[in-house]
Amino acid sequence: MVARAIQSRHHPILAHIIPMRRCNLSCAYCNEYDKVSAPVPTENMLRRIDLLARLGTQIITISGGEPLLHPDLDEIIRAIRSHGVIATVITNGLLLSPERIERLNRAGLEHLQISIDNVNPDNVSKKSLKVLDGKLEWLKKHADFGVNINSVLGGGISHSEDALTITRRAVALGFETSVGVIHDHGGQLQPLKERERAVYDQILAERKPGLFAFAYDNLFHKSLIRGKPNDWQCGAGSRYLYICEDGLVHYCSQQRGYPAIPLEKYTREDINREYTSKKPCAPFCTVSCVHRVAMLDLIRNEPREALLRFFPPERPGGPLSLPPGVRLLTSIFLPPPSGKPPNAARRFLAGAVLRIFGVKGSTKENRWANL
């Protein structure tokens, strides 16, 4: 998936599809649900999956609303997998059971995410560890797919320390973990308070993120939690698509209404146009799915700059301890600490890796490679 994403920019990497706007919860901060919508007809969902596959989409995430309410969710997942596309689900987890998890296994689901907002339910959110902990045990025992537990900070969550408790529980169960900053109803940043920032820093110190999450924290989150803008090119409408229950393509869940073109009329010309279009909401955007897609394009366009931004050699408090895989990549692509030109072996290895991924690199990068 990463190789294809880096080789070409003319297809979507990730698309969100909505089979069900209705939700069985009503979290106070959420603007992505209602209480009345019927399921999207299954034949409509299968048609949309076919169209996304023709566009070259590599990952399709099913969200909502609450996708587990759709009566034919398993069939939708199987349709995604029949195209060789990665299938993921975002759910509140309340409808999970051992039998339901086994059905997801058989359908071919590859990844599932649950956001847990607090330790005990309150008037802001019922997605609590107290309610969901038994479901997590079932996932640990039965799931053949990857599981990520996302904790949240901000947005009226009463006890910021709950995010650390949730992260520790997820780590103990062997799940992937992430932490998000709750946005306003336009997807925009609500800066964290000092106490919340301290919890965030403690979570980063204790969890063991994968390379992608590690880079994401450096590139986006560390600015956002301090209320600072990010300088990046948003790929919404191009590398990332949000397909609402009516089958329209939008930038994201928080910018519904733009460009609002029916998926069956969405073309590669639309994808190429939106690849470079400027979104005024981008500097303070907190929509992590769009951020993560942009990271792959940064690697594609400026691999050495990307590595420097993802894995800075220094940080407040001392040198950064990089995972072994990152140390290998930086040793290949980044100039030596002495500032001396790389030797012939490093130049050859860097050029080989770039050719494998189909990355041409900028003029500046080519000069570096040819020193």
C-alpha cells in the first residue's frame, strides 16, 4: 500500500464510507450522527465500493454513525476485500460480542478502531472504559484483525487523566493506541489546557507507537496541542475521500458540502484538481485521517525533508531515541552529522530505495544524491 501511494499521486489512498448515519449513542461533542436514518441500501454501498476500487483506492474505512447497526456490514466488508482493498471499521464498540467479532473475522476485516472517551460514563459521553472493558477482553481473545484504542483529550472531557488510564489498559491488552484532540464542529483545533498537555506528554512517554504514529506525533500533534498551526498540503478530495450516506464526495466529515460531487461522477480530473487545492481550514485541522494520508505524499515529494520532520534528531530534554527502522532510514537518507558529503555506498543505497518506490525527488534532493 505504501509503495503504491508513493509511486503515484493519481489515486485515493483512503476513503471513508458511511453505511449508517444513525447511532446508538449521542455524545455531546459529536456532529456525525442522527437518531432516525435508515441503513443505506446494501446495493448502493456495493456500487460505491466498486467505484472507489476503480479509482484505485487502497483503504476503505467504514464509519458512521454506528456502522455495526447496518444489517449487511459483513457483506460490505467482503466486497471491499474482494477488490484487494484494505478494510477497516470505526465503531463505538457497544454492539460487539464474541459472535459478532467472529463474523468480522470471517468477513475479512483487517483493522478496527474504538475511541474511548472516559473511565466512567457521564453526560458528555457513554463511551467509557467501564462499559467497554469487557468488549476489549473479547477482542483480545477472538479478533484476528488489528485493534486500535483511541483515547481523547479536550472537548469537555471532565477528567483528562482518564486518557492515560485508557492508554495503559490498551497497552496491557496488546492493542495499538492513539490519542486525539477533540475538535469543534468545523474540525478545527481547540487548544489543550496545561493539565491536558501534561497528560498527553505522559501518554507519549508510556506508549510504544509504531513508526507511523511516532512520526505523526512529531509532525502534527505536538503543534496542535499547543494551539499552533501546521504548515501542510491537505489532500482531502484527492488522496482522501469522504463518501456520505447520500453517495456524495466531501473533503472530510467536518467539511461536508465541499465539493459534494456524486461518487459516480467523480473522476481523476477531480482527484488531480484537489491534490493541490488550498483548504483554509488546514492550518488548525485535527482530522487525523487526512493528516496521515498527507504524510505519505510528503515522503513521496520530499523524502529527506519528511524524515527530518518526522524524526527530528533533537528534542527538548535531549536526543531522541529512534526505533531501529528509523535509524536505518535516516542513516540512508539524511546527511551525516559532520556535514560531509555521503560516501559512495550511502549514495548508491539512497538512490536504489528511491528507484524502488518510484520517487524522483526534488532538484535539491538529486543534488544531494549526486554529491
